[in-house]
Amino acid sequence: MIRVVVEYPSQPGTTFDEAYYLGRHIPLVQQRLGPLGMVRCEVDKGLAGGAPGAPAPYLFVAHLYFNRLEDLQNAMATHGAEVMGDIPNYTNVQPTIQIGEIVSS
């Protein structure tokens, strides 16, 4: 199983429209990538860091799951420009993205 992790860092001056992200962007991701092999999408909202009282290092983290790397590559080749192009509509921060293979659960 392939997992794409999209992290939105919490930085000074960052703006993030939570309502747009959850109400429009995530449904867009599901509508475009779901039919092309995305198995599920999960979203975490940052609450705190690891140390007591520490702020969350990320505002939101999205996890997108695909059975095969080829499915992810096809989905992004088909709709990646649209999905990534929507980012400025809800935040001014550039997300970090990691693609990994789940090797243990």
C-alpha cells in the first residue's frame, strides 16, 4: 500500500482557510483521485506538539492511500495540476509531500 502524506507546516504569517480546505479541497481530491485508485483519504488537524504545551508543527496533515504506486502516478498525471493548483485558494504555505510504502502496521 502506498501512502501520500501532505503536511501544512505551522509557520509565522501562515494563513489557512479550514472551511475551504475541508469543504472544497478535500472533496475535490476525493472526486478526482478516487476513481483513479485512491482507496481513502484521511485528514488530521494539528492540536499540539510532542512536548507539553508545544504548538502543533503542522496545521493539517492529509493522508492519501493507493494500492499501487502506478495508480498514484496515473491519478496525479491526470489531475495533479488541478489538485495542486487549488492550494493557493486556502493557504499561503507550501505543503511538504512524502510518498511512502507502508511496510508495517
